[in-house]
Amino acid sequence: MEVWLQNVTFGALVGGLYGLAAVGLALVFGVLHMLNVAHGELIMLGGYTTFWLFTLGGLDPYASLLVAGPLLFAVGVALYEGLFGRLVRLHEESKIQLSILIGFGLALVLHALAILAWTADDRAVTAAYAGRVLHVGRLVVPLTRLGGLAVAFAALGGLHLFLQRTDVGRAIRGTAEDWEAASLMGVPVRRVYRTAFALGSALAGVAGSLVAVSDAISPAIGLSWTLKALIVVVLAGLGSILGTFVAGVLLGVAESAAAFALGGVFREVVGLVLFVAVLTLRPQGLFGRKL
Amino acid sequence: MAAVGALAVLIPWVAGEAVVNWALLVLLQVVVAQSWNLLAGYGGQVNLGHAAFFGIGALVTRGLWMQGMPVAVALPVGCAAAVGAGLLVGVPSLRLRGPYFAIGTLAMAEILRIVVATVLPEVSALPAELIAGYQLLPRYYLVLLLAVAATGAVWLVEQSRFGMGLLAVREDEGVAEAVGVDSYRHKLLAFLLSASLAGAAGGAFGYYHLSFYPQFAFSPVWTFDAVLMVFLGGIGTVWGPPVGAAFFVLLREALALRLTELHVLVFGAVFVVVVLALPGGLVDFARVLRLRWVRAARPGQA
Amino acid sequence: MSGAVLELKGVQAAYGDAQVLWGVDWQVRSGEVVAVVGPNGAGKTTTLRVVTGLLRPLRGEVWWDGIRIDGLSADQVVERGVALVPEGRRLFSRMTVLENLLLGGYAPRARRVRGETLREVFHLFPILEERAGQPAGTLSGGQQQMLAIARALMSRPRLLLLDEPSLGLAPRVVQQVYEVVERIAREGVTVVVVEQNVYPVLQHAPRGYLMAQGRVVAEGTAEELLRTELVQRSYVGG
């Protein structure tokens, strides 16, 4: 029983990170109606940012968040201006299809670039507190994972406040709902799109930083994180940050349970199976609006 | 076009083995490209997991052939296996709207790749008897035949009533249904046809290689190269994929790229540029050029 | 110069390959209330979309307050004092009444005085202040129309365009809506109202245009238009 609870707790901690990864993707999809399948590669870049800052500059990984976030924000702006922003004029069907194809190509390019730049080897950030654990009753909670969850919470909370309380946040929400009406209010829609995309990218960067702290990173993690984020977005449906976060936790728990009950291979497979199941049986997700 | 065809047939007689091997792989990619083109260009469905069908065809064909089954039987069985997988994947996922279909197929291909990577050995090497009897020539003509068949299949679809229905579904599913076209059946048939061609190509691939890495047959690069060729040449056209393949291959040889990261890097960039700038591909670009030339030749037009 | 503050000259527009406007000419003077009526498909909404910058015209010019505005993006047009209450209202139904209003005042020129504008708007529409925290989608049809107008007012427009404000509303509510429009006009705002339903707007607008098939086919005072054969044919003959 105890082992099982330990397992579930671990899964939940991992899942918080999944939620964070997914929210960035959901933001872009909800506002721009584009699916950036290179999202995982952006997470990978965030991870490498933290890794190199730690390895070359001794910067504490949690401090490097403050670099990874803005850096990936800038990368997002560049990607929007260079690539995704050019698709904005198209009508819905083409826009989504082309964004997927472009994302596909972009993902492969970023993956290749990473291998060329940093080799395909696994990299790890081993901070001083890396092995430390917290004892909660009889549960053993790794400190870095708890830290990851806390940061994820903070980031998502911040995002929520931003979207609810600020003018730009309101503009983003209005644009997501009806971009023409928003432009009739004087909202510069292209700029909002850019901001939303860059914000999604920044969130990926933060997620990547946290991944570097608690897991090994390598160029290969890109695709796997894209799929994780996609699974969570589909599981949650669109509409609420909290829902996405909860879905992330659920995925983490499901993965841990599957690995524990059925064996290591099923950790990855269960997520993908859930994904296909939700898409076919309940396309709007667990918490989402009807699409 | 006829000249290229004649050249393709005659290559083994005029060129050395290295060239034949090279040409075989190019033609193989034409088959994969045409099969993707069928579903995406005519059916309007983007299958990001296309490599899975190639991989299944390769695995099944090679497995059976290595067990002693003659390739003339093993290949169709491999093809059938791919179609079977297509049914398994297609029946649920074709009910999904465009983007969800794309990521759904991506997910399923990934599941398959993980299962294969875990279950199968790294390399599959041929037993001695099969190595002894290995001949390149028949394999080359097999792949050439497949390339012709794939192109022919796309052409046939384009001319047929089925193709018209498919195009209607691609343009606007709602309208197509209203006119009495069963969009689901059309999409499924296109999907299965696409899977069968890719499976056949995979089978030929499995038959061709002396030593073979099963995981490689499922690599997304097969999908990506096919997609690139289709977009380069012109999606939704019969000659687009072969034209795109030709350009792709020329570029690859000119830059001396092999299947490395550099290959992906360069072609990834090319792909993105093509998708953004030339959505109709080279075939469409040629058509536009021709129109402009015709218009310029007629004075007095606005 | 015709003394017009809003002028459309030979505006032609199309959606893709389908041309919808074949040369529209409007002249509206400052402070006027002008009606634009005509059957479905006449191009009235399309013309409004061109004026507000949602659609780029194929040919022709749109002049507002001395500057050419065709070719500007919608948010740039709003910044220059033009606001549209769109057909079907197009509220942000998942956001609250207050959030809709705040978003209405997004344009920099309006945002500076947003607090004051909000007070004025609540004064004009007390029901909105009552329901400020409710999601816009939960309001009744008439209240939604009021919110849509109020939201447009938040940008402090000097030209207010309304696209079928009476659509789907009971006659008594339509009356209320037009009373508000008249109040706005009295403040000096130039108003153009597009309606399919001829009678209520012709009671409130001294003159108007009749459009059909992408062109202006008649122009005149309310009485003249009412008497125009075309109008009678459209609405009496069906």
C-alpha cells in the first residue's frame, strides 16, 4: 500500500511538470488556433539553457529559470515572426494543417541543431541539493521534484493573474474567443498573437529548466515532451489552466501506476493510449468546452 | 518524361552497382511520397505517422521471407499487414477532425515505434543462403515497378469517380456529405490505399537490405522526406512527388548530405520555406510561370 | 469637398473570387444619423466591414474625418474614432460584462480615459452596472444589445456604426435601443445604422440609403425612401 502511495505521489509530482508543459501548448492553440508540434523542442532548449548556465557559470538551476523564460520568450517571438505568424491570414483548416506541418519540420530542424551543437548525449544538472529528500509521514519526496511542482504552481498562478487582471491578458482572452470582434475593440491582433505565442514558448522554457533539474536532458526529449503536452491538452480540453494542470497530474499518476503495475514499457504507452481513447470517445476532453 | 522513364529502365545496363543502389532508394522514396500524397493531397488528411506502414511492411515481409516464404508471397502479405494496421488506426482516427487526425497518427506511430524498439532486436541480418542468392537487378525492377504502380494509382484515383468524391471531401466535408458522398468511407479507402502502397514500399525495403535495422524502418525521417518531396513537387498532383523527389535528390547529392543531422537540418529548413512560399510546389509554380508567360505574350490584356 | 465627414467613393469589394460590392458611394455629414437599408445580401454588412478595416476594398476610397482609412487595420480604424456594433453583437460571451466593457476601451486613445468613460456608460445603461460581474452570455437579448453598444462606446467613437441592432429583439426592446442611439447622436456622434427592417430606423434617421446587390440604388429623406417603389416592392411585395 505504501509503495503504491509513494508511486502515486511521485507520479503527481511529475505530472505537475506535464501540466506546465501543456499549458504553453494550450495557450498557443487556444489563441492562435495553431498546434505547435515543436513545443517539446522548445522545452528541450529551456533544459539546455539551464544545463549550460549551470555547467559553465555555476548558476543555480532555479535561478536560471529567470534566464530560460525570457530567452525562450525571445525565441518564441522570432519563431512567430519568421514562421507561424505567416500562417495567420489563412482560414482555419489550412491554418491548423500547415501549422502542424511547419511545426513538424521545425521540430526536426531543432532536434538536428541540438545534436550538432551538443551531441546526442544525456546531460544532467546535479545541484548540491539534488539527492535530498523530504519526509512527509512515511513518504519520501525528492526535493527537486517538489521544487518543480512549486515553480509550476507559481508560473501557472502568475499566468492566471496575468490573463484575468491585465489589459493584455484580457485582450488575449478576447482574441482567443473572437479575433475579429477583438480587433474591432482596437486590439492589435497580430501583436496579441505574437505575445501569446512567445508566452507559450516562455512557459516551455521554464518547464524545460525544471526538467533539467530533475531528469536528464538530451535532444531526443523534444518529441516525447511534445507528445506529453499534446496528451495533456487533449485530456484536459481547452478552457482552463487549472483543468490542464490537473490533467497533467492525472497523466503523471496514470504513468506511474501503469509502470508499477505492468512494467516500465507501459509508462509511455499508457499516455498514448489514453490520448487516442480521449480523442475518439470524448473529444472535448475531461474539462473542456465542446470544440 | 519518356526519356526519364527510359533512363530509369536502362540504368542497370548502363551504370554500375552503386548507381543502381542509389536509384533504387530514390524510387523507393517516390513510392512512399506518392502514397502520402494520395491521402494528403487528394484526401486532405495529414498522416504524420506514415512511416509506421512502411515499417510494418518491411518487418512482416522480411520476417516471412527470412523464414523461407518466397518474396512473391511475402511482399503482398507485408502489404496486407500494413493495410490491416491501416484499418486498426484509420477506423477510429478518421472520425477526428483534421488536426486531431494528424496528431493521433503521430501518437500511434510513436506507440508502434516504442513497441518495436523494445520487442525486436537491433539488427536483422540475413542468413547465409539468402545472402548467397542475393541479386540486385530484380530488386531494382521491383521497386521501379512499384514506383510506376504508385504513380499510376494516383493518376487512376484522380480520374475516377472515387477521386472526385475524395476531392469533394477534401474541399468541404459538409458540402460533400450533403451531395451524398460518404466522406468517412472515402477517407478510409484513401487511407488504406495509402497504407498499402507504403507497406509495399516497406516490404521492398525489407527485401532489399542485407542487414537491416528494424527501428530505422519506423523512423519519422521516412515520413518527413516523403512530405518534403510531395510539397516540393506539388501536393495533390500526379507528377508532384516524382518531380519533388528529383529535386530533393539533386539537392541532396549537390550538398553531399547523407542520412545525418545535417540532412534533416537542411531539408527541414527547405521544407519550411517551401510550405510557406510555394504551397503548390514546383508543379504549381511552373503552371503560374506558364500562365504569366502566356499572358505577357498577348498584348492588350489587363 | 462635400462637407462630408464619412465618405465612400466607388468602393468595390469581394470575398475571395466573389465580388460583393460594385461601387458604393456614401456621404455622411458630421453629427448626422443616416440609415442604410436593403434586403439580405445587398452588401450593407460588407460595406461596414470595409469602413471598419476588416475587409480591404478592391477599388475605391474610404475617407473619415479628412483621412483615408481604407487599407488600415481594424484596430487602427478604431484608434481614429470609428466603432462598429457588429451584426449578431459578437460579445465575448465567456467574459463578464465588465470585462467586455474594459476590452472595448482597449485602444490607447480610449484607455487613457477609460475610468471616466465607464462611468458615463454605466450612467447610460444602469442595467449593465447591475450585472457587471455576470458572464456576457447570460444576459437577455436586449441587454446584450445594450452591452454591445456600450462596448463600442468605450472606444469614445465619433462615428458609430450599428449593424442590424434590432435583429432578434422584441419591438419594445427595439424602441429602447433606438432611444439610446438617439441619445448618442445628440452628443454629436455621427451614426450610421444598417437595418433590414426598414420602419423603426426610418423613424429615427432623417435620411438614408437603399442598397441592393452591392450598390446604392436610392437615396433620400425618410419619407422619400418610404415612398420609393423599390422599398415598397421589397417589403410589401416580398
